Amino acid sequence: EMCIRDRVCSVDSSDIYHSYDAGWKDFEDGVQYYSALRSGSDYLVTRNSKDFEESAIKVVSTEEACSLL
């Protein structure tokens, strides 16, 4: 089952603060990561997987995500 369950994860202030506090090289990647983590996502979909090498969430490309659908 896809993590997004036919929805897009929301962003809240905790995602912003976690990204800032964690000192991500790319702030927006951090926001995306913490949003996915907080929402209990199974996958994080990105075209830039190298920025998520330490991810606790399985990282997939957009092509991989489309094939999962």
C-alpha cells in the first residue's frame, strides 16, 4: 500500500522547526522529510534521493512511485 493513501501529506510548524533544528543542507528537503515522518508515510517520493541517504523512510523516485500505483 502506498504511504500517501491517495493524499498529500500536510506540513505543519513542527516540520519547519525540526528541519531548521536538524540543520539540513537543503531546508526544503528537511521539511519534506519531517512531514513524511510525522504522517507515518511508508515512502518518500523525490527526484533527489541522494539528499535522503540517512532517511528512516524508504525513498523512491517518481518513476518508482508511479509503478507502485
